[in-house]
Amino acid sequence: MASEIIAPVSPLTPALAPERPVVWPERTSGRLSCGVPVHLVERHTIPKFSIQFFVRSGNATVATTQPALAQLASTVLRTGTATRDELAIDEELRRIGADLGAGCGTDSSWIAATGLSEFSSGLIGLVADLARNASFPTATFDREQRNMVEGVRLDRTSPGFLAGERLRKVLFGEHPYAVVSPTEEQVAAVTRAQLAEFHRGHYAPENALILAVGDFSAKQLLEQMEKAFAGWYGPHAERPAEAPLPSYSGRQVWLVHVPGAVQTQILCGNMAITRKHPDWLRLTLANAIYGGVFNSRLVANIREQKGYTYSPRSGLNALQRHGYFSVSAAVRNEVVAATLTEIFYELDRIRSLPVGADELADAQAYLTGVFSLGIATLDGLAGQMGTLYLNDLPEDYLETYRDRIRALSADDVIQAARAHFDSAKMQIVVVGDAEQIGAQTKLFGDVQVLDAHGKVISAG
């Protein structure tokens, strides 16, 4: 047998090149005569631009009254105005080589479009027409309502969805943030007239925000926006009342029973902070080290060393008024208890012992590098601008982000982890077969067993 030839390995690893500086494009802020704030970022790299129209009303706005309403309104809005039907909108977009979509999140709804800069006036006019004059055609309303009913039905077959829905309910109680999805009956009960009413009440100048990024003259784009939105007015948008959040004295387990499930979805969480909190960047770094990136402690432990799961992950979920921390993993039924043990072991370790210099530097390099990559495209930069202005962050938040991450210390990480990773009161959601995993979950707190629709089966 021929001997294997092994190439020599150099003992010297080339040093990383210096991090490239980020050259921030010019930013212009203004306000249209109708009152809508506008923020424009000129980036003359390719002859395209992106426009995002936001209203600060999303699913949480109607979660306790009509939880399907905001989502359905954003979907049907895209399909017609007083002067354009769905076919005319699609033909206009094809003619100018543009894309346009609408959507809805927890705290906001939006219309977003991207196209060639030479057709900016027409695309802005179309966005304004949808924002001001959406007609909610009956045929498309019926179609999208049926699609949403089917989507809700399908969601209930997903362990990840069931876990996320239950955790939000556990953490937020009667607060609007507790509602992740409507029921099929709630979707079916929405009327076209209610969509139009929601649009009139919330798509209004004082509730709106416009962002644009790309190859344009800010002065010219402001003039085009002023023309498109001139004379627009609307009522004051009502905000839902905020119910107090639940309080827990220790860990509890919420087991969503899925008969016959061959694996278990684990999702643990506790209340945390929003992006406006002074600890946000410290906690971002702590989360990256714990479980927020692929070379984190959580991944090294329960994926690489134990082989319990392929992709464990932790995350900071910052909503407008509250935030929460979560840890997720999908595992074999027989290692549910073992996985939870390691999740809490790593939580307690990062809250107890300072991180090493190399681990800290690696996490800082990852966060600053990903940030730089994220703003390299029009969509990425537009997304960061949305984060900035929808959360009312300081004007220099993006420009100073990398320097502030690099300035953090091991003490910052441990202090943030101790303050916001609430290991002792972590709420535990598991989705799986109660007969196979119930005994394991009892090791971590009192267990309440529910079905996929949230009905309590047993407690204790």
C-alpha cells in the first residue's frame, strides 16, 4: 500500500488584516408638510434605491380585540387602491423594474419597495397611494382570509410555533405582546370593513415614518415625497392599554402535549430589556458568548460535546415596550432533562465566572464583523436605519456601535448576565409527548400540561 502523503502544516498562522473602516454615507432628515418624519441616506454605489413606509401600529395594537386584523390588513393592502387594481399594480412594478411588498410585525406595519433610481417618483407615488388610498378589494380579501386560516391551521402542527406561542403567553400574560397568532375562528370573523377601518385609523401621518436608502439626491427625493403625500391627514392612532406582566417566584414548566412526537422542542425564557436600555450592548455581547452565535458555549456544549441537538440557540427579543431572553433546542426525547441541565449550567457559568480574554475578543470581532457586513447592502443598511428610528435610538447609534462593542470588558459581560439572565426564574416550555418526557420535566419545576390549543390538561 502506498504511504499517505501529508502536506506540512506551517506553525505560523497569518495574522488577520486590520478591520476596514466603515465610511458612513450622508444622512438627511426632514419632515413632510403633512407631518411625516423622513430620513434619507444617500449611497451612490448602484443605480437603485429602497423606500420603507412604516406605521407604528402592528399586531399588538389589536391583539386583545381582533388579533388577525393588522396582519390581514397589511396583506390585502398590497392588492388595490381607489385607482389601481392588483393587476395594474403588478404591471406598473414590472414596467419600472421594481419590487414592492407589505407586512406587519408586533409593533409596526410597513410598505417596502426597491427599484431603479430613475423611476423613484413613480415608485414613491405607488407607495403613497397604497398608504393613503388602499381599497381592500373584496375578491383579494376573501382569498387572503382563506390563506390566513390555512396558515394558522398549519402553524399548529409546528413544535417551534407552539413553543414560541406558549412562551410569549407565559411571559406576557394579559399584555398584548402575549398574543402571537389568532385562532382560525378569529381570522374568519374579520370583515373587509374592519380592515378599511383599521387602515383609516392607523395609517396616518402622525403614526408614520419614511426611510429611503440608495442612489438619489436627498433634495430631489424629498420633493417627490412631498408631492406624493401632500394634503394627507388622518386621526390620532389609539394605543392599547398595557396590562401588568406576570411575576414568577421560580422556574415552572409548561408542557405542550403532542402525542407520538419523536423529539422535543425546548424553549426557555425570561423577561429582559429593550434596545433603549443602557445594558443592551453589554447583554448583546453576553448573549453572543452564551448561545447567540455558532461558536458559542451552548453550541460547544450540547451540540459538539454532547450531540444532543444540531442547532441550539439563544436570543434577545427586543420589542417596543418590553424585551425577553430565550434559549431554544430541538432534542431527542430521551435527553430532555440532560439538555435542560446543560442550558442552566452554561447560564450559571456565565453569571458566575468572567470570560477569558480570547473568548471575549472573538465575540467582539464576530459582532463588529457581522455588523459591517450587514450594512454593506441597501437592504441591510435600510434594516439598520429602521432599527434606529423605530426604536428612537441616539442619532450616532450605528456610527458608534463597533467602537462601543470593542470597548466592553469581561466585567461588563458578567454584570449584564447577572442582571438579565434570570436563571432562577427561567420559564421552561417543552413541546412533545407528555408520556415520554413528563417525568424528566418534573425535575425542573411544577409542570402544567396543555394541548396544542392552550387548553390545560393537567397541572401540578
